[in-house]
Amino acid sequence: MNNGIATLKWIVGSDCDKQLLRLFLREHCQISKKALAEIKFNGGRIFLNGQEVTVRAMIHEGDQVIIMLPAETVSNAVQPEKVDINIVYEDEHLLVMNKEAGMATIPSREHPHHTLANAVLGYYKEKGIPATFHAVNRLDKDTSGLLVVAKHRLAHDRLSKLQQVGKLKRYYQAIVEGAVAEKEGTIDAPIARSKDSIISREVREGGQRAVTHYKVKATTEHATFVDINLETGRTHQIRVHFSHLGHPLLGDDLYGGILDEMNRQALHCYRVEFEHPFNGKVTTFEQGLPEDMRAYLKKWSME
């Protein structure tokens, strides 16, 4: 067999006996017509009981079906770079990363190098992994914490669909200015791009629906430590919603936060939970707060 990017395996059940392999792959294995075409024309391979076949083969109960997904071509637009990264979990389909604050997820005009995309491609190059960069969820440059990276297009497609239906859940912790009165609540307020900026967002009628759930963990007269669960995933959603409440994130000067004790928005994705796109197991990963947020909480006895 070839050195593809990933291997998928199935055993044919009695309900699929005497089917065409094409039908089995499309309906039972949820491999789209487009994905099958990519496998066929871009170097992937299909095996039935160890023998390479086409999708026109007939299958029987007990047969073993294996797909070798093809290697991917890395775009010249993103250069591999050797940058230290924190990989929390890895298999042949995905990575769960702990991104540090100050690192952009993907290159931009303002941050063309040293992004997570550059770093992951550098890691792939070092390990001989024939993959390009597929971020499933993104974090703002100055937000720290967990995010999921797919290793191939099929994994990216499945994880993205899980996220769209709420089966890839992200949980955050933040420190916001002032004492939040309600100990728990839901912010349901539409978000749109600000009329005078291409970067910032604002709560505005006619924007996309955005829903943020929160619980207060600790509070002083100066700040509140909150646990946050996103129901939707709009750009800058947490930052915009808490600013709208009159409690901007500590250090978030874009949305009215002060920089006296934090030089970046005090926001960390501490937990992700999702159904693995190929084995169906619900997996959860957690990552503790970074040092700057821990130091602030300790200073004000909010731990």
C-alpha cells in the first residue's frame, strides 16, 4: 500500500451484502462523490480484502474495505517554519493544539510569518506528514488555548459539519472588567461588522445571531472571572458581547478594555469536546489557564 495521508477501514455488515462498493462507500461510510473522485484521481487507493479495486467491485458480508487517502499538496502561500508548538493530542486524522497568546492562527498582511499554520506545516515537514493546514476552529491572535486542526480534507469537512450542528463544543474562561451582577446568564445579541472598521464587530440589529452562555466563578469590585460556553461562533463574539454588557475583557483595548494589568485580552479556550469524525467516540481535552491570567487571579485572590 502507498504512503497516503490516512487510512480508513470498515468491515462489511450483513445489511450491505452484495452491494456495489460505490454504494457502500457513499451511503454507509459517508464518503461523498467529490471525496471519491479525489481519491481516484489524486493518488488515493481502495482495497477489498487486500486487493486494489475500483468502486465497481461487488462486496459481501465480512469483507474488509480499506481506503488510503491521497497525500495533499501544500500551498506555496504558507511557508513551513520551525516554531515550537504544544500538541495536546494527535492521530492520523487530526491535531488538538494549545495555542499561546500572541500567535495568529493563519498568516495575514499584519502577521505573515510565525503563525500556527506556519508552525504546523513545519511540524508536518519534519515528520514527513503529507498534509496541508486545515483549521477547524480559530482563535484570535491574543486569545490562548485549544483549537482543532484537521490533517486532511475529509476530516476537515466532517469536523466542520460537527461544529455547525453543535457537536464540537468550545468552553472559555475570561477575566472581564467590573463586577458582573448576574451569577449566570445568556447573552443573545446579533453581531455585525462595525460600519467604520474592517476589523472590529458590534452588536447591531440585522447582524448574525450570536449566543453566549456564562457563569461567574469569582468576582471583586474590579473584575470578574467567568466560565463561557459558546452556542454560536461569530468573530470576536465573547469580546463583543461582554463589551456590550459594559464588562469588556481585561486587556482588550479594541473593545474598551484597559491595559494596566494585562497586555492582551484575558481570554482562554480551556476545553474542547467533540465526537471523533471516524470512530464516533466523544473526546474531551482541557488545558489550564496561562501564566498571565493565573497571576492576575492569584494577585486579587480570585482563584
